[in-house]
Amino acid sequence: MDGMDEIVREFVVESYENLDQLDRDLVALEDKPGSRDLLSSVFRTIHTIKGTSGFLAFGTLESLTHVGENLLAELRDGKRPMTQRTTDVLLRMVDAVREVLGTIEATGAEGDHQVEDVVADIQAVLDDPTGGAADAAPAIESATASSETEAEEGPAATAEDEAVSETPQVVAATKKPATRKITAKKPAAKKPATAKSAAKKPTAAKKIAMPVRNEDAEDAPAIAAAPMPSATLSAPVEPEEVEDAPSTVRSATESSIRVDVEVLDALMRHVGELVLARNAMTRLAGDLGDASLVRASQRLSLIATELQQGVMKTRMQPIEHVWSKVPRMVRDISTSLGRHVRLEMIGQDTELDRGLLEAIKDPLTHLIRNAIDHGIEAPKVRESVGKSPTGLLTLRAYHQGGQVVVEISDDGKGIDAQAVAAKAVERGLRTPAQVADMSTQDLLHLVFLPGFSTADHVTNVSGRGVGMDVVKTKVEAIGGVVDVQSTQGLGTTWRLRIPLTLAIMPALTVECHGETYAIPQVNLLELLAVDDKQTGVEYVGEAPVYRLRGQLLPLVDLRDVLGSPTRESLVSAVIAVVQADGGRFGIVVDQVRNTEEIVAKPIAAAVKNIGLYAGATLLGDGSVALILDIPAVARRALDTDLQEAVASSQVEHVTSSDTEPMLVVGVGDGRQVAMPLGAVTRLERLSVSIIEQVAGSAVMQYRGRITPVVDLARLLGDGGTDREELAVVVCTRGERTVALVANEVVDIVECAVSDFSDVSGYGLLGSTVIKERVTELLDLRAAVTSADANFYDAEDAELVGAGSEF
Amino acid sequence: MQHQLATFKLDNRLYGVDVERVQEALRLHNRTRVPQSPKEVAGLVNLRGQVVLLVDLRARLGREPYADDDEPMMVVVKVDGEPVSLLVDQVGDVLELDADQFGPPPPTLEPALRDVVRGVYSLEDGLLLSLDVDLAAQV
């Protein structure tokens, strides 16, 4: 774009923004066909592009937008209804405009795009005798003629439409020199085109009330003079009135400026340095213990933090920037695949660094395509399984723990874990023995393997063999992680967790053999301390694993990874539970030092190539610490042997081992009841008001489904649970869910079923002493079937997500 | 033609690099070792806020490794505009040398040295091996 005229560059940038808005508006229009606001907005956008391309002498663009404008004028004036066909041709026009803009951006000239087809199509819609076609005809002919004549006749035609008592020729004559003058004077201002449209099209201005800058108004007395006396349209050029104009959808340009991203990048780098200097200062002040120095450093620290937040904010953009293209994309994809899809977007204003925004564009696109193609079923299929024919695609973005979480959920058929397993075997990615031992969740993660694609048929939407592994690679490249959850028949959720910004990231500093390393917070799930008895540590062959809430967690000793002297005992070591490559594992470190904000510094290729380090950072004492590349560590350390060993021991262990984790809940008046944790899908704290009575049974709405509720206190003959806030134990099997209500969750303990004595009552299997309290073992089967007699008949006998989410 | 070389000692031999490529010479401070790295990587150091690679020239030139109580020094050179720190035994003077003192590397030179030594200057009290900075700093 270097050689390009500043005006043209400005035009291209602005037009792209406008087109994004246009896409959104057009798709929204299908839902609200009569919306004048939307129509006016669309009309304005096209009009602006047409106007600007007119005096930049982009004839193709102008002729294209001109016919579109005519069609839109009729729509706006209610002369024709909004139809699918209308939307189609308008969207095609937008595409064509984009194409031409792309050429302009690349070469500075229009090139020779063939737009006659699109123009003819729009013309055909216009000629469709549904009203108003005759009026518009002359205007379109002028569009294909030279731009000079068009400029005079275009507004004339519309002026007639609006039946303004004014001679069109007069308007055209007065306005032309004026607008040219403005543009020449203020090339970079955002508004010249709009100002022109205000003058050129007095009828539109009457309704729309264009925002005009002060300086524009001063420069353009001619504009004010031209339309005012003839049609008493004073509004467009009066700034105060513009402020109040209700239909000004996009204004706010007055209070913002465009800044080159490089300037922000440089600023961010400097702030990064400042943060490190601040860290050093804080440490120094702490060491010296001088009170006034500590005060000064605290102040410095405060200011540095604020500055950092401020600079980060300048780089933050709402995710809407990427999402704005989604409605159009969803519409196109679902139309081409014959799916009915309703799109819901939640959290559009969630902000993240613009660099990251750019980076998640492709993965997001891929996941959305995938959700519609492979997730949401055809309308007939959906109806046959009792779903609404229209599928629901939900995009959700939110901040969580210093990260941005982006979820793409569909309510489609879900992922068949067994099909995934079969495919993985067929592709030679895993052996049948390997997949036989894997949990459902692990099976789902196989889709992230390179060379995996579940599509039976290659469609033009997705399924070209470049699939989720690309998504994963791209997300990991920006320090993020991607995860998938799916319930067959109910839908799939893809979850991206990405850092807020790349430049400065929160990290955990850990120590290993005297050296300090940083683990990015985005990878970190939790920390576990190994006690004297090494509770929870087990061995699969030689390899240590940790039993974490009933699941075996492979352990990787950082000392082994880094080639340090082998650790003699795990006692007093710390396990950092991290997530990478879709799976989780524990990294054993000597000790945890701190969590701090670190700035990733580039490192020499010789160090990067080792494949263990993502970069380096400077600590408060000025020393260099290496940042661990967690996915790389996982790949290197967790060879398949270990994973296999863990996977195969998983089943065997749970059944053969004497103890199993038990969830202990408080019930009624001081009673404690235990149940196997493995049978519990989820724990929630919910208000008592969520429970409703339907036909004598207690139910609650849980995750959009009506779920039967078992009050454990009542079941065990202890009255009813009488609390404001309840502990809800959710058990899910296949598509069936039952909620057990108790007072509170007491603990999760390891204990053996054989420990329970036979002393029991109704609904109980026995009792034992846990934490010096008599605890009864709940007959979970009886409890669940009391609410849902068919619970255990569910075809998919697999416990969905057991123990994986708390 | 005069030539200026920054000299340093390594395993009792005198080496020199083009003085224009040298940014500074420093005492070694607070290096961070990089586990699992090639032996030529002596670690990373913080050079005024920049993380700089430390190259163990002894390893690079196939000499005996440093003992624990050695106190090597750093010669920071520019490679492709980026600083790289070379670990040396002792930093010497900057010498002005004439072209007529210069000769090709002797054929008896060890293979590890032959790649990175551009030539030899004959001094009154011995030889000065002139190193190709780009190759020497390459790991």
C-alpha cells in the first residue's frame, strides 16, 4: 500500500469497515425485514462507497454500488419487500465490491473486474414487477454510462422518488463543485464522502442526518447553501443537531484517532521493559528495607501497572471485530449445506489484543464451518430425533483468570467417540489396543492429531484432511490451548483459551535444581504439594502417576526433562498440573517461587531449537529465566509408552484397587453420606429456588433440560433439605441426568468400599468412619432410580465426563 | 595496511577478532544455564535488558572445558546486528597489525580450529590466531 495515494488508502480501509457492517446488517435484515434503521444503515454504507468511488474515478465500483443503491432505495422506501433473492444479490454485490477493493488495495487501481453479471442480477431483481421498478430504470442506465452523467441523474431520480418539490438539476449543479472541494482539502477526514452524500442526496439526508465534522462544515458553506433554501434541510450540516441524531449508527469518530499499530507495538515493548525494571526495583527495595525507598517503589509499581494496563487497553479490540463476519459466513455455509442455523453470539465486547484477534480468525472460521458441516444435522434428521429443525450455534467469549475463553457450541449430533477411535485406527494413528483403553475424553482429543478428519465425504466446506490439528497448532502458536467436549446427540463445544496479550503474561516461576523457570499461566491448572506419605502418588511400571480426583495424572519430572540429577524422593516436591495438547499432566518441580508478570524476550535460535523453551524473561533480580514451552515438554516427555501405560492401567486400577475416591456430602441434620466420585458428573452450588414441583415430583432446570431432583435428606428419611443454597450432585448417563440435593460438600476422600460395615438403612449400603464422623455409603443406584427409573437403561452406558469437570 | 584486532586468551593461546565487531568486554555475571543445550551454549545473560546468548568458545574451538573455579570473561560481538557473548579466559589488548605479519593458517592446525581461523599473525612473542567472528559465534 506504500505507493498508494493517501485518499485511496483511507477509502479502502473505511470501505472494508463499512462492508463488515453491511454484511451484518443484511443478514440481520432477513430476520427483521421491515427495519428502517437497518435499511437506512445499509443504504448509507453503499451510498458512501458509491460517492467516494465516484470522485476517485473507480468506475466499476461506482456502477456496481449504483444499482445496489437503487435497489436499496426502493427497499428503504417500502416499495418492495425484503426477500431471500434480494438479500442474495445484495450480498453478491458486497462480495464483488470487496473483490474490487482488494485489487485497489493491492495495485491502487481497479483492474478489470467483470461485474456485469452482478449488475445484471440486481437489475433483474429491480425489474421484477413488485413495484417501483419503473422509477428506478433510468437511474440504472445512467450507472452504466459515464460517471459524470450518472452523478447528475442519480440524485435526480431519487429526488423524484421522494417527491421533493425542487428542481433536481439545481441540486446537482450546486453540489458538485462543493464536494470536490471538500475532498481535496480534507483527504484523511472520515466524513467527506458522507458530507458529499448529504449534499448530493438531500432526500436521504432528511431522514438520516449525516454526522458532519465541524471543520467540514466550515469548509463547505456551499453544501449548506445548496440544499437548504430549496428543501429546508438544515439538519445535515449543523454539528449540534448531528450529536443528537438518533439514527447515526456509526459516529464516535470525533473522539477517536487512528494510530499506526507499530507505534503501539513500540510502546508496548517499552512498557514491558518498564515492568521488568519495576520488578527489579521492587525486589531491591524489599532487600534494602529502607522505608522511603519501599514507598517510592510502591508508587512506581502502581504507576507502572496502570501504564501497562493503559497501553494494553489501546491494543485491545472487542472480539466483535472477528465475529462481525460470522453471521454472513454462517448464512452462506448453512445455505450451501441445506442446514437451518440460528446464530447466537454472547460476549461480543470481550476484548483481547489485536494481534491475537488476528491469529484466532482462522481457527474460529474453521471451527464454525466444522460445527455447521459436521455438528448440526440436516433439518429432517433433526426433526426425526425430536429436535427443532433449526440448529443453534453459539459463540461465547468471556474473560476468565487473565485469559480469554472463546467457545463455539452447537446443539448438533455431537462427536461419536467410537467413530473417532475407529478412524484413528484406520488412519494408523493409534492401535486398536490403544484406543480400547482410552477414556471418551481422550478419544475426542484424537481429532487434534495431524492427518485426522472425520468427514466421510469431502465437502467444499470442511473435511479436507487439514483439520483440527491446524486449529490446534495455530492456537498453540499464540500460547493458547484448545479443548473439546461433546455429548453424543446433544452437541459439541470447542473451547479456546488464549492469553490476553502476548507481550506481557502472567506466569508461575518454579525452581528446579537451583535454576528458575517460568510456566505460562495459560497452561497452568492447579498446584499440588506432595506430602510426607506421598499420598496420591502411584507407579505404573517405573513411571510415577498421581491420582487426582479419581483420574490418573501422568507425572513428568522437570529434572528428568532438563537432564538434572535425578530426584531421590517426591516428598516435598510440587506438582504443577498443566494442560497441553488437549491432555493434562503434572510437572514435578522442586518448589514454587512466585507468580509474576513476565515479558517474553526473544532467544537465540540455538536455544529455541532445543524445543523445550518458548523464550526467556528477566526476573526481578536481573537474572534470566527460561520460559518452558509446555506443549513441547509434553510431547518430549510423555512418550506414548507412558501414556499407554497410564491409559491401560486406568480401567484396571479403578476396579482392582482397594480404595476409590468418595464424595462426602452433608445431609439433613448432621449426617454424612458418601458416594463413589466416579459416578458423579458435576458438582454445583445452586439456590434452593431452582427446584420446582411438577406433578408431585421435584425437578429443576439444569443446562436447559428438566432434570429430576432427589432430595437425599428426604430419601434417607430425614425430613427435607432446608437451606437457601444447596450442594447439587449431578449424575449423567447418556442423555439422562439426575440431580441429588444435599446441604454441602464435605470432602473427597480415598476409602475402600470394604471399609463400610453392614450397618445400614434404606437407601444405604453400609457405614464407616471418615474424618472421625460416621459416614454412610449411599446406595447411589437406588437413589438415582427413585427419581428416574430408566436411568440405568440408557443405551450409552458410558458415564459422560465422569470426574472430569468440577 | 593496518588492521586492528581485539585479542583474548583461550587455553594459553592468543586469539583476535576484528575490533569493529566487538561491542564490549565484560566480566561474566549471573549467567543462566540452558539445560539440554549443545555444549557450545554456555547459557544466557542479561545485557542491559537484552537476553544474550553466551557461546563457550572453548567448546566451540574444541579446547578443554572450564573448571568450576575458572573466572572467564565475556567478549560481546555483533552478529547480524544482534549481540552474542563469547566466553573467553582473559581479555587482552587491541593490537594494530600490519598485513605483512599475516599468513594463512598452518596446515597443522586442529580440525576444530581450521574452520574458524582466518589466518595467523606472527608476533614477537608468538602467534595470534585471527578468528572469523560469524563462524565462531555460530552454534
